[in-house]
Amino acid sequence: MPSEQYVKSPPSPRVIVAAVIIERGRVLACQRSSPPEAAGKWEFPGGKVERGETERQALARECVEELGITVEVGDRVGPDVPLAHGRAVLRVYAVEVLGGGVPEALEHSALRWLTVDQLDSVPWLPADVPIVAELPRLLT
């Protein structure tokens, strides 16, 4: 009887979630303060999905931690963006701020609200560039 060989499948990529927060025709951009190679670049807020969390739960938690706001997570925005040589994937969602909350830069150097004409005015992290390309249709 031939022996069966088991092939270990590669691990699933780590999921990173981010929020596109749009208010009054503007999108929120957040300036990184660390790590050094990313400091000064701009991104959409978010972070890692932890064990036992859904992507939407993780993004709601990250918005509280990074911006001090409660949100409702809506539809996906843009494609999956591969990160870390395929070991992670970025998934971005449209997010609505609840209860009149105002985002604060709790973990970022600065926050800016950008109109469609201002999207190219900041240096985005490479992972966020494909998402920025999706924004004109959402901001008009």
C-alpha cells in the first residue's frame, strides 16, 4: 500500500483592515509617526485582525484605538492589496462615524481631510495607493 504524503498548505495571509472615512465630500488621511521607514507617509487608519475577530469588528476596534471614534463599517473599497511579499493582505472598508464623533490623532502625527482635488497632495504609503485610485468616484 503506497504511503500518503501530506503537503502542508501555505499559511493564510494575515489580514490588515483599513477605513475610508468620508464626510462632506472629503476623506480622512492619517500621517504615520512610526516605524521610521513609514513616518511622514499618509495612510487610511486601521490595523491587524486579531484571532476571534471579524474584519468589521477589528476595524471598529482600530477606529476607537487610533481615532477615538465609534463607527459603522460598510462595504469594501477597492481590491485586496498584497503586503509583506504575500504574507499579509490589506482590505479596506467604507466607514461611517457614529454619534457625531470627531477623529483625533491618538496614534498618528496628523490628520487631514482631503477633497478629490487634494488626494495627490500627500505622500501615500504604497499599499494605500490602489485605494486612493478608487476614491474619486466616492468623493463626487
